[in-house]
Amino acid sequence: MITVERTDFMKALQLVSPIVKAASDIVALKAARITANGEFVVDANDLDRSMRCRLPYQGQPAEFMLPSPARVASAMRYAASDQVTLSKDEDAGVAINAGDLAAELAQSIAPEDHPGVDLVADEEWGVDIGAGELAQLARLLGAISTEETRYYLNGVMLSHVGDWTWRGHATDGHRLYIIDIPLPGVTGELPDGIIIPRQFLKGMLADFARTKNPVRLSYGMKGLPNEVRPDVTLPVHPRGRVFQVSGMLGNVHCAVSTKLIDGTYPDVMRVVPKEVATTVTVTKAALVQALRALTAMSAEKTRAVSFDVEEEALRIALKSPEVGVSSYRIPARVTGLHPTTASIGFNANYLFDLCAALKGEEIVFGLSGQPLPATITDPADTTFKAVLMPVRI
């Protein structure tokens, strides 16, 4: 019999549930593998991502599969007990008891059929980061492509640009987000231009964004360390490299790794205009208010708005099949106004996403005229830059 704290057990199951769900078509991965031998370990693997949660327990060593971890976690929310006991029966499966709640879960998968997890066994690059750096990475999510054809755009490309500065790039071919993040505590070397998958980043931010503890980003060789005899160290068997995040979430230590995207990221910096002819500075609040008012006039999912630049204002207009043409004029500081840059069109949804990614109160649009891309910057935040392709109106 094994005894664990209910809240810790519930937290571990909630963490592994998305990975178990993603692997639902593979029989051997339809459940989480639980091993109790010195630590209570919950493993999940969808062949692209691996997760291991570790927490304290009391009881005898055991190993078994736990089906439907998301459903079990939901049930634990209503269990009137601080502790959960689990016991393995060869015939009945796994018995779970928490106060007045009792369940017997059928065993259809053998623990030895589970492939285990692929975590970093030999770190080649690593750094401890906090919530601030995680929040910076989160700003790139809006520009990551979901297109399967150009699969190499389905993630964030990370590169070293000098000293302590690391740069993240994300693009879907229509917009490009670039952010510089200082990481003074980096150890080791990271291959330039690695591509971290979108799904891993979204899960990582969902799990760790609110933690007050530092988390560890790691890159290195994965292996098969010995877990049956923790006092014996076996050689690591190289099986490729993975990118990993790990840290404490309450009393649960969580480590999740991912395969990197195997592809070559394009040279996105060549599309960033070196110089712009016209700059238009507006407040983010005014721009968002104008966009909300105009897009309310159209039921279309993809809505294009035109920017007509005046000497001291920006007139934003939208043509709707249902209503007609509507416009909204907001104050602006304009430099270098020229007839070739006085009018340009943008996807309104992309502008909303940009406003969400920008931190400051002002937005600066750098315009060079149709069909050249526009730059978007924040005077109060020099770490972030965006490039947006115009659309025809």
C-alpha cells in the first residue's frame, strides 16, 4: 500500500494529463506509469514530449499503470481526505481510497510496456530563470505558425546574439516577433538556431508561469538512468538530445522535455527593414478602442483595416459587407509623412495580438509603404520588436 498527500497527487495527475491525452491513439501510452521506489514518480510520454512528476510518499515499492489521470484528478478534488492510498492487486487492478471515496481501476496496460520518459541525462546547456523570463517567452506565442506545410515555423527559434543576450524569433510568414532576453547565468553551449515546438512552450508556460520558484531550462543528451537501484549508477545510453524545463510546483518536482523541430529556420532578420520612411506613434489604448469599434461592424473572421496617416492623426477604416465603410480617428505623432506611406492595410486580428504582446502605453509603427513590411516597436521596451506584412484593402 502507498500513501501520498491528496493535493500533491492531484497536482501530479493534472500535470501529466495533457500528455497522456495527446498520446491517446497509442495503447501503451493511454495511462500514466507510476513507480514508487524512494520517490513516488508519475511518468507520461506522447513520443514528442515526456513528463516526470516526483513527490514524497509512504509505503512499499510498487509499479503500476494509472488510466485516465485527468478523471482521477477531478475526483480527488471532491475527496474529503488529506491523504490518498493506492494499492495494486494482480486481479482487481489499482485500488484508490481517499476518505469516503473508493475506486478500483482496471489494468489493461502492463507497466513494462510503457516506454518511460526521455529527460536530459547529460546537460550541455542550462540556465535558471524566473517568472520574468517566462513572461518574455510567452509574448512570442502569438506569432508561431500552425501551418503543417512549413513545419519548421511551428516553434520558437532560439539563438545567442552576444554576451548574456539570447534572442527568440517566431513567425507565421505574415508577422514576425523578436524578443531579446538577458540570461546571465547560462552554462554550457547551445547549438545556434534550435527550434522549440509550440506545444511544448504552451504547456511549459501553463504549468510554470505562476511558480515563484526558479525553473531550469536544459538542453542535452537524453538517456536511461537506473531507477530501480538509486544507489547504483549505470552508464547513460545516448538516444539523441532534448530540450527540458524542470522545477518545483508546490511539493511536486516536475520535469518535461521535448524533441526539437528538425528543420532549418529561415533568416528572418533579412525581412526587418533597416530604415523606415514614416513613423506613427499612437497610444495602445486608443488603437485597441478603435479596432474594437470597427471590427464590431463586421462578422468576418479575417478583417482588414486601412491606416490613413494624417499630419497629427491616424484614421483607421474598415469596409464591411454588412454595414459599409466605418472609420475611427485617433491622435498620433507623425514624422516623415510622404504620399507613398500615407495609406496601408493590416489584418485587424494581428493588430489585436500585437497589442496584447506589447507592454508599454505607446506603439510606434514604422512605415515604408505598400507592399513593404512595417515595424512595430514600444519606446518603453527595447527588447521586443515586431514586423507585420501589409494586406491589400
